[in-house]
Amino acid sequence: MKLADLFSGYADIRITGNSETEVSGIAVDSRKTQKGDLFVALAGRKTDGKLYAQDAIGRGAAAVAFEMDERIEGVPTVFCPQARGRLGTISSKVYGEPSHKMRVVGITGTNGKTTTAHIVEAIVKEAGRNPGYVGTTGYRWNRATRDAFHTTPEAPELQFMLRKMADDGVTDVTMECSSHGLELGRLVGIAFDVGVFMNLTQDHLDFHSTWDGYRAAKWKLFSELLVQSPKGARWAVFNIDDSTGRDWAKKTALPVLTFSVHASKEASVCPVERILGANGIDAKILVRGKE
């Protein structure tokens, strides 16, 4: 994709040098830069990506994007304010918007994300479809698992992985959406079909500083990503045994399904009977009043 096409529609972005330069990938870590990549020099908490621009060029970067108005010899440069917030959308464009070609379920909350993601993955497989999984226990599709360094990878890595999944015939992706990933914009650019909220307890306050900040990060899945998804019938699913889940089920304008682990007239989905054993769970489930 040409630089000019990649950044079309952004009035505040300026390209210096050959805007017809072809970009085949995107990187934020100079050590992972491949030939033809756009290297995006993000300002991090500990260091500044612009210090590694020359290293990225040495590894084959075709262009470099800066958050400040910078110049560098040898390649085109892009002045891209708020680059981190735009990184997901730009990465999606580079890799052909792969999430548009699959059904994507995002699961957030403090506890239960991994278990729920595995159950959804199993249901998809049992239905005769081809699942992919992105989360704490790895990145998995077509019976192969890659190690997970982050529950939610950086946007370029995530979009590249989704591109591989789409090319390999994956039909449905189940994704754990961490508060870090949501707050840092790593999931921007993903066309979600379903968002699931599990629960909220105090966690990651070293990163978010406050309970309200942590809660707000989780809400982004529903208030921003699902709302902005170009897909039609999007669903928000909430655990109403949790006070935050109850609040958000009433707050969102999206179509809502609610669930409870107790028999409840308020929940769209709840168990009538359940037996937990070594071989699994036997249960009768009430779904919108039907057993």
C-alpha cells in the first residue's frame, strides 16, 4: 500500500518525501522491523521510539512515522500526531482489514476471560466452523499455538496475526481484551461482532492508578470499539451478577444479552439446574425464557 493511500483522510498528517513509497507492513519495535515496513516511532513510558529510527531503517524500513515533526535522511517521513491512537486503524489498513472477514468476539473483565474464551472457541469448533484464539494462554488457530507475550498484542502484531488467520481459513476469532490493550488502543481498528463483560474487581491499579480509570478502560470495548464497528448486528453481553455489568447493561445503546450463574428472571441466560463434575458440566439453561 502506498503511503499516500495509507494516510488518506487524515487532515493533520504530513508526508515528507516520496508519498508513493510502498509499505508492506508496520512495526513499533525496531528489532522486529522487516523490509518494506513503516516504522512508527512511539514515545513510550521508558524510552522514545525516535531513538531507534536509524536501526529500523538499517533493517529495511521503507518509511518512518513520528509523533513530532521530525526528519530523517534516506526514507520518507510522516508527521503523525497521536500516532498511538491511530496505530490500530493504520495497521488494519496495511494488512487489508482482516477482522472484517471474520466474526470477532471480544471478552473483557478481571476474572474468567480465559475460561470463557476457551469455551467459546470450543463451541465454534463444535459448530463446524474454524476458530482462532488470542489471549493469555497463547495465540492459536489451525491446531498450532504461538506463545503469548501479551494477552493483547501491540496493534501491528495483532493485525498481522488476524491477516494470517483470515488467510488460513479462520471463521471466528475469540479474543481476550485486557485493560492494558484497551487503554493503549491496541484493539482499535478491529471490527468486533460481540463484546462480553465478565466482572470487575480491583486489579492493575499500578497501571491505571485508580479504580475509575481501570473501569473506564474496560468500558471502551462497548462505548467505542463495538459502537464504531462497521458490522451490523453487534451484541453486548453482560454478567448482571456484577454491579458494573448491571449498570452497563442499562447504559449501552447496543443490543444486549445478560447472564447470571443463578436462576434469574432478569437474565437473558441463566442455569435452571447444573452439575459440575470431573468430566465437565451438565446443565439445563434458560435462554430468553426457553429451557
